[in-house]
Amino acid sequence: MSDKKNSTDVAIIGAGPGGYPCAFLAADLGLNVTLIDPEENPGGVCLYRGCIPSKALLHSAKVITEAEHASNLGIEFGKPKINIEKLRGWKDQVVQKLVGGLGQLSKQRNISYIRGRAELLNSNTLIIKKVGGEEEELTFERAVIATGSRPSSIPSFPESPHILNSTTALDLPGIPETMLVVGGGYIGLELGTVYASLGTKVFVVEMTSGLMPGVDRDLVRVLQKSSESIYEAIMLDTKVIGIEETENGLTVSFEGKDGSKTKSSFDKVLVSVGRKPNSEGLGLENTKIQIDEAGFIKVNEERRTTEPAIFAIGDVAGEPMLAHKATHEGRVVAEILSGKKSAFEPAAIPAVVFTDPEIAWCGLTESEAKEKNIPVKVARFPWGASGRAKTLDRQDGATKLIVDPETERVLGMGIVGPGAGELIAEGVLAIEMAALASDIELSIHPHPTLSETVMESAEVFYGHSTHVYKPKRKR
């Protein structure tokens, strides 16, 4: 039985990049909001154990690799000295400043912030188990589920302090001599980059025939070529069939595509095989809310569940499991809660892989166009023809546009190279505004910058790029 009973206009379960933007905007629009999360301040997995700490560590990796790369320019530095405690402390300081700021913003908006875990008793009541043991019953007019996701695990693997996931790896328990990354997706490759830069001999195993399954192969090829110099080995078409703990670490058994079996020993194994939605333990069975076979809560374009007064946003509401997608959903729901007409219907959601080089894409990909038999024209601009890329000694990148050959409308964009994550927003804007390739071509881009590669890819579409010769195409 709960000790207290309270009520609120809107109860938001989970204070991650979906939950807290939803709460903040709902409060700004005049609603009484209660935000519930186990952490001391808003932020969620993204700020505490995901996007932000990983990017802080990736920045340190970038500094190290750029110092090494400088030897190509005639500048040499000595071998870096890694102070793991100071690096860990700096990463934690970044996190604490951000989440502390969100805590202040929550107070300024007069949001009732409750530390605890919430469970639905019915379609308008929550039971909140607070940090410290006290329970509170909360009735609401409407609720938003924003509970996020967690790393997927492989049940056959043993429990061991030597086996890390995307959360525990960010704690930097030390710098192991050797590490195996299980999974060639973006999380594993980002974290593998961090540990490799710190001095760990990193091995990657991926059960498919290429890194980054599902991403356009021409973009991945650039990354894979670069990765071959970062990692000790990349084992494709190979799966892990067993892990045994030993005195010194772990012995891993592999099976190749041809059925051959091998064994190798590692100090640490990082398991990075995706994420699972946090839809259990929420009392959904006490409501009409439905989930699909993957555990995602079913929602409509308003992010409304099959229980009309309850919404779901972010990772728990389906792919893509990206923080910026959750934030946009949260703001859409806040507008609906305040009486506005709104819907989640983006034309493009950008995706970024913060490896070196970065990969970013949005809208229709070349692979999707082939799978769905959608006629497209692909216009590529190689960074070898970019003056700015040459000054950075990073000519291996590329920018491409996916264009409707009849209407000349921009349907998608893909970029591989340093800063791709910053450049991709121009593609998102172009797609959302139904821009034509000529709109991009005629927009003056500053020189010398990597952003010019976007403009010149549009010029390639018309066959008159200044720096790439292609046969001309009639407008």
C-alpha cells in the first residue's frame, strides 16, 4: 500500500532524451507535469551511460589519432601518456555538468521530479517506488512512457567481470592488453575505436559479411579500410560459439562460414549486439497497451498507445533507437497534450556513426532504393577532389545525394569522412523541405570547407561539377 496519493496533469515515466524534452515543453505550454526517473537528475541513459560519455571518450581518441596522423604533415609528437583516472574523471565531469544543468532547468519550470520507478496500476494510476523505499500513488490525466532501452545480451555467454557491454565499457575499468568486440555495428566500433586509441589490441568479430550491416556499402568500405589499420583483426562471416573464463581472462571459440573452428584468448570481451526496449515491469498488463514481438510498445503517428490516455516515445516505442528521434517524439507529444494538432511524421531521421571516419546518412539510402525498386540517380562527390579535405589530409571521404531522376527532388544523403555528423543536417533540411538538387547546387557554400562537397555532389548530378568531370545532363 502506498504512503501518499497525489495527482498530476501529465506523468512522464523516464527522464531520458525523450522524457525530459517532453516534460520541459509540456510545462512551458502550461501543464502540470510530474517526471519520474531513478537518477538524481534528468538525462537518462544517453547522458549518463551512452551518447555523451561515449562521445567524450571518442574525442580523446580523436586527439590521440590526430597527433599520430600529424607525422604525415612533418609534425611529430611523443607517445601519449594516458592518465586513466584523469580521463575517467573528465568524462564524468562532462556528464555531471550536463545532468546538473537539466536538474536546474526542471526546477525552474516547476516540474515535480520524483526519483524512483513507476508501474501502472491501471489506465490512470501509477505506483512509484521511490529511491529509499517509500511508495507513492499518483493519478494522472495522461501519461507518457519514455523508459528507453538496455544493451542486449547473449544468454549462452557466462557472467564474468571480463565481459563488458556498452554501459560497463564506458566506465573505463582499465586499459586491457587485448579486447574482442562482438558485433560490427556502430556501438561496438565506436567503443573499439576508444580502446584501440588508448593502446588496447582490439579484435572485431561480425557474423555477417561486412561491418555496419544495413548501411550503404560504399560508405562502409571507406570505414572498413581505415579500420584495418586501427584493429588487430576484423573477422567477418564468423560467429562466437562459446566463451570460457580462465585465470587470465577469457578463451573464445569461433566458427567460420565454412564451419572451421578456432580459439583465441582475450583479456576482455565487449558484447555489442544491439539494444532491447525497456517495456517489462511497467504494469502494461494492467492496461490496454499492446507490444509487438520485439517488445516495442505499439503507437500511432501521435505516439499514442492503444490506451488513449497513454503515449510512448523513444527507444521503447520502436526503431530507430536514436536520442534525437526520441526528443522529436517528446516534443510532438507535448504539443498534443497541450491541445495542439501534431504528429510524428519526419521525412528524414539522420543517423551518425562516430567512428573515424564518421558515417552519416538520412532519408532514402541507396540500399533501400534497390530493395524497393525505387528509381533514383546517385550523385557522388569524392573528397579527393575537395581542397579542404586535402588540407586536412583526409581525402578518403565521399558525399552522395540520392535524387529522384524525374522530379530532381533530393530523397537521401550519405556522407563518410571527418565531420560527417555535422554535415548531414543539410541533407535533413533539404529532404524535409522537398528541395531539388538545383536548390543545393545554387546555394553558395563557403570555401574552403567540407560543406562544399554537398554543393558539388549536386553539381555532379547535373554533370558540371567544377572539380569532377562527368558528362553533362539536361535540366
